[in-house]
Amino acid sequence: MFTAVWVAIICLAAIVLLLAAASAYFYNVGIKRSTKEFLEADPALVKEEYPWELEEEWLHSQPVETLELTSSDGIALKGYFIPADAATRQTAIVVHGYSSQGREMGAFAKLYHELGMNVLMPDNRGHGQSGGNYIGFGWPDRKDILRWIGMVIDRSGPEAEIILHGVSMGGATVLMTSGEELPGQVKCIVSDCAYTSVRDILTHQLKQMYKLPPFPLLPATSLMCKLRAGYAFGEASALTQVARTKLPILFIHGDRDTFVPYAMLHRLVEAAAGEKEVYVAQGASHANAYFVDKAEYKRRIHQFIGRYIRLRKGTERDSIPDPEPQVILTPVEG
């Protein structure tokens, strides 16, 4: 009996140590700030250069101002502000995705700049020139976006009008921001290929990349993330946040997205409590909706935001037809 107890204790200790080692590995791979080389081998991602990374010439021609602020938990953050050609109080805050940075959002910045708007491209914590030794997947970042919103209002005054636009993790970030108490200056949100929650997307990636079930690795890694980064996967939910907002949201997703599954779009749209519109980019893989059909992507955004802010005369909005009826999605499996 005595020997059996010790064998059981040793086996349990071995399991705990193995689980701790595995969770540390997955934390270091997915959450700790580092070069994410595994993305290069992921077949769900388009390997060609994205068009928003090809606007460097335009971006370099702009008078980009580097802005700095400190997060509520003391992290130094940086963002890049491009003023409109003519003075305006309208600003688009464009939020990048996982393992990217603000300056790689040049095409989206150009899109809003052509509408006569200022553009702010922040580096999320753990990315670009911002501080932080972990990736927040949008959850702690939502509070950082609140601070960027406050900075924009301080610069433009109480009559500021703000659009939030995010892609992939950035899309989830702006959706998570939507559930916070936002000032009235925030008029609407554009979310491109966002995931429903951190737990959902990591469950999907464990299955897709490692052929592993979520239990017990995901709870163990979530606990490590809570201890080291201050948030747990279960609390980081875009679904919960969009259910709290009345802000209008344009949801964009490619119907061939397998990195952030297309089915997540349906759940987000169903949960959203405010006005909502859907643009399904036919044939688009992850974060590739703009690349597949630039003209339609621009038209959809111009049409959507034109309902909530008065765009400058002489922009492309003048030639855009009246808004179409809301798209109704048919649920899909997955």
C-alpha cells in the first residue's frame, strides 16, 4: 500500500510537471513576445505580400508623426499619426493583427486618408515599437485603444469623430473595445476577420496546427497567461463585448478563411446588439478580403461609414450608391 501511494504521487507529480512544461512551451510560442516563425509554415495564410504592406511609398510620402502614451498598467506605447490634407476632426484608428505593427497598415491608412480623414496606426503592446513582453490578443489592448481614443479627442476637441478599424487580431481588438464605455465621439466600427474569443481561436489553432484537444493544455496555458500577462483566455471574448455595445459594426470576413474560421463571423453577427452590416469577401482567405477585391472593399467601407459621419465633399463617397439592405447570413457548420 505504501509503495502504491508513492507511485501515485510520483506519477501525479510527473503529469503536473509535464503539463507545466507544455503550457510554458505554448505560452512562449503563442503569447510571449517573439518572432512567430510558425506563421510562415501555416497553410491557412496567404504567403504573398499583403497589399497593405505594399503602400510603403505612399506612407513614406506622408508627414507621419510618432505619438506616445503609457498604458494603464505602465507599458510605453507608440502610434503613428497621419494628418489629413485639409484640417478635419475626423480620425480613423487602424489596428493591426497578430505579429504585425501599425506601419504595416498603410493601405487601410491610405483608404481613410483619401476620404479626407486623419489616421492613427498604433503599435499594440508586444508589437512594433511599443513595449510589453507579451501579446494581448486584443483583451488588454482594448484599454490601450481607449487611451488612444482619448488622445485623439484631446487633439481634435469634443467635436471629434472617430472610426475604429481592425484586421484579424486587430478586428477582435476593436470588437473587444466596443463593449467598454466609449465616448460619443466614436461613431462606428469596422472589423475584418475577427475571432470570437481568445479561447475559441486558440482551441482552433491547437487542433489545426498540433492536432491536439484543448483540455488540459488550454486551461493550463490560460493559467500561465494569467500569472505572467494578467489575463485569462476565458475572459477575453469579443462575443461578450459586442453584445454590450450599441455602436454600428461592419463585419468583414473571407469565405475561405480557415485561420480564423469563417463560421466565427456568424456567431459575432448574431451576438452584436447594435446596427450591423456584413460583407463576405468571396474567395478570400484570412486577412485577404482587401486583396481579393480592392474596389468592393473600399466601396463597402465608404458606404458604411458614410451613414454615421459626414464625409468631405469631393471624396469617393459622392459616387457611392445608397446603402444596400443588411446582409442576412445562413448559419454554417464549424
